[in-house]
Amino acid sequence: MSVFEGFRFRRVLSPIHQLDPRAKFFYVCTVFVIAVMFNQLMPLILLFLIQLPFVLAAGVQKEWIRSMKGASFLALMIFLFNFLFTYFYREYPTFPPSSSLMEYSLAMTLRFIVLVESFSIFFLTTSPDRLGLALEQSHIPYEFCFAFTTAVRFVPVLAEEAQTIMDAQKARGLELERGNFIKRIRNYIPILIPLIVSAIRRSLELAEAMESRAWGATNKRTNLYVLKIARGDYILAIISIGMLVLAVYVWLFMREQIPSLIPWITG
Amino acid sequence: MDDILCESRTVNKTLAIINTLDLKYTYPGGTAPSLVDVSLTIGKGDYVILTGPSGCGKTTLCRCLNGLIPHFYSGKLEGEIEVASLMVPEHSIYELARHVGLVFQNPENQLFALSVEKDVAFGLENLGMPREDMRARVDWALQMTGIYDLRERAPHELSGGQQQRVAIACVLAMKPDIMVLDEPTSFLDPLGAQKIFEVIGDLNKKLGITVILVEHRLDLASEYANHVIVMDEGKVVLDGKPLDVFDSESARLIGVGIPKATRLYQALRQGGVHLDRVPVNSQEATLLLQEVLTRDRG
Ligand SMILES: Nc1ncnc2c1ncn2[C@@H]1O[C@H](COP(=O)(O)OP(=O)(O)O)[C@@H](O)[C@H]1O
Ligand SMILES: [Mg+2]
């Protein structure tokens, strides 16, 4: 679960937090596209490093490092899978595995890390509130935006409730950590059922409260807040476009010249 | 003679803001009706306390007042109910919401935004109010309920008492004529409850909002009320001025939490000491006792 820890928003004031979620999302998408375009180590390392100033400017180093740690196990799995499968599929009887295989597996791993890195920056520096607002102003139907913000709002409440139910059931002698895999999953049923029942009751009460406050009175809903695109957002958008143009240029004309880094590493 | 009666009734009708006649309601799938022959008249600007043992139909009556019954809960509704000159079954919940605000028991499940002011604005957003007007209205509601400083906090980080004040602000922002509060203090500590009663009392006194407060803690709440309704098993069993209701024998039998000052009055009366009036709170009781004592000495 620590991967998700690294995505949890904390209210801080920084230039990065102030940016429009739409501009940040555009940036994340750009990084995503560039990361998928290349499967050599060098461009991916560059892509990884380019994002560090954002982390520092936002002052979310601690959370960011935690999310990276959380992702490291998955990253290791990705490396092993890529390495072993490709080795047995392509090169098997020859030994040792070729250096290009090494580079390829490392690059795939780094691609994953870059993706986690950029999404983590996005979620760490964007309040769910502003994200919901950005969704609304992107003409996504209000029902979806409302569902999104409400879900974010109730995640901690439900987590707390799950903990309470778990404690109550343990106090009655329920043992969660016993038995084989199937048995352990079955152990969670006495926790899930009260949790679901209470969530349904809660949602009914919510619906009542919404109705009582004129939900659906008009389809020209207004909003207390409005997102305005500021200078920083334009700058981020220009940086993103610049990165994209550069990446496409390199991909088209210089792909073959990108040096392999493995000889450097292995010496 | 008839003329005068007729006239007084029409006058009464214009001053009344809620009128029900033989209201009867059964929840879908329910065997027994939850409201039986409820006929009530509530005046404009009244402060009404609605009380009675749990399960007697108080929440059900509240749901009728803002149209959740019959629009959200189906089931069988008979009789007439008119609120703020609107026949409830003929108007949608959002139309009624401009006139009747409902505050629920559990503060947690009626706040759904990620900041207090956004929550307070929710109803106004739904009505499509322009942003500048909305800003002013939200600030006003926050100030009236004394939570202006909390406006940027997340509702789920607040204490129960603060949350309940946010819930009141949410409803107040829509400037309703009537505010219905269903056991708003049952999740709160006594101090938080006291604060809520003060806020509600202010809304009634300063803004003239008609208040219907469902409450068990009559000691604290009855200070402001001018009308008490006691229900039992879906029926209205007592309906009148606080003193008359609290002093009646049936209130005691039903187990209404009669204010301690009134109980003191009753005990004194049994012992042969007659106070001039029925007190509802300790200050009043003190005054009356002092009067009696000085009179005895003199
Ligand atoms: N949603 C519902 N569906 C079916 N029956 C209900 C529902 N809510 C309340 N009741 C029933 O209606 C009766 C009155 O309940 P309620 O109005 O909640 O009482 P009070 O608020 O005075 O405690 C109770 O017998 C209860 O079981
Ligand atoms: Mg109730």
C-alpha cells in the first residue's frame, strides 16, 4: 500500500501546487508519451532527472521518496520478468546474457519508474478539490466530478470504519492471519459484509442530504470556485511542448545514434 | 359569532407556515403506519420543539416537511400537508429546499465537499446562483454560524460540534423560511450542544426563521422554544406552550425529558409550596424561589 502513500495529497503552498491541474496533466501526458517512445536507457535517465526540479520546487521530497520506495518492489519484478523472459525466449543456450538485453530490461524498468514519478508528482501537488474542479471545467458531466470528489472525501472515513470493524471482530475471536490462502481470504468476509452494509446506509443518508440541498434543481449549475490559467501554466505547457518536439525530432532522425550505456556501466 | 370564528381562522391560516391535516404515512414494505392522523399548525417565526420516545416518528415527520416523503421515500402518504404555502406532494424536493432546510442527525454523512465553504455553497451551486452573489451568501452563512475561520478546512477534520454548525450553515445559506433540525446534538458533547442551541436561537430571534428542533435534551433546548409537540407511536399526543406541556401528567408518563426546573416546581407543589409560574430553566427557578422566600419572610 505504500505506493499509494506516495500519492496522497497534503496541503502545501508552492508554485507547483498553484499550477492548474490541466497544465500539470498535460505535462504528465507528455512525459508518458516520451517514456513510451524510447526504449534506450539514456533518454529515460534524462527524463527521470528532468523531473527532479519539480519535486524540489514543490517541497514534497519526503512523500516522493516514499512513493519511489513503494514502487521499487514492482520495479524489481518488472526488471526480472523482462530479463528472464526475454533471455529464455531469445538467447537461451548462450551464456552470459548479452549487454543489449541488460540495457533493454533496465530501460523497461526505468520507464515504469518515470511513469510512477510523474504521476506521483501530479497527485502529490494537486488537491482533489482542484482536480474535481478541473474535471468540471473540462466539460465532464457534473455527476462524475461529484462522484470523484465524494469518493476522495470518504476514503479515510471508510478506512477508519474498516479498522473499527476489524477490531470489533477480532475482539469476538476472529483470527485474520490463520489458515491457507483461501481460508485467509474467507476470514475477511465478516469484515466486508458490515462494511458494505454501512457504506450503503451511508450513501442513502448522503443522497437524502443532497436532495435536501436542491440537487438537480437546474442543469446550469454554477461553481463557487473557478480555475484561471495563469502565467506559470503557460510556461509549463510550453516546456511540455518543447520536450515533446525535441523527443519527436530525436526519435525521427537520431534514434540510431543514441549511445548505449551498458559498456560504461560494465566498464 | 360564526363570522368571528371564521375570521380568526383565516388570520390563523395566514400566520401559519406549516399545516398538516390527518397526515398518515406508511414506509414501503412497512406493516404499521409510522405517522397516524397528524394534524398540526405551526406559526411563522415559531420555535418548536418536537420530542418523544425513539421510534415514534419524529424523523418521519421531518422527512414529510421537506418533501423527502413522498418524493424520495415512496410508500403511502394520506392526508394534507402544506409547507410555506406549497402543497408538499405537488412540488419537487428542490423547490421545497428553497423554503425548508433540513439538518440531519449525523453530521458526518451530510457534508460531502472537501472544504467547508465549498460545502456551504453546494445548495447555491445547485440552484445556479451567480458566483459573486454566492460568495457573499456563503460568507454571511459562515459568519452567522460562527465558523468563518474554518472556511478552508476539510469538513472531516472538524469536531462533531463544528461539523454540525457547518451543516446548519449549509442549509442557512439557502435562506430558508423554515429550518428543521433532526436531533442535531445527539452526536455531540454538552458544550457542543449548548453552542448549537445558541446558534439556532439566534437564527430564530434575529432572522425570524421558523425553527423545528427534534430534541431529547429539553433542559438546554427549551429556553428558546414557544411551542412543544410530543409524539408517541406515530401520533401527536401533546401540542401546546412549553409550560403546559411540561407540566402535564401525560408528558411524564411518556417519559419526556422534562426540564429539571419544571420537575422541581412539581415536587414543590406536591410539598405544598406554590411558585407563581412554571419555570423552564434554572435562572427562572431561582428567581421564583427567591420571590417565594422573601414573601414568606415578610
Ligand atoms: N427508511 C425506513 N424504512 C422503513 N421504516 C422506517 C424507515 N425509517 C423509519 N422507519 C420506521 O418508522 C418508525 C418511526 O421511525 P422514526 O421516524 O425514525 O422515529 P424517531 O425519529 O422518532 O426515532 C419506526 O418504527 C421505524 O422502524
Ligand atoms: Mg430519528
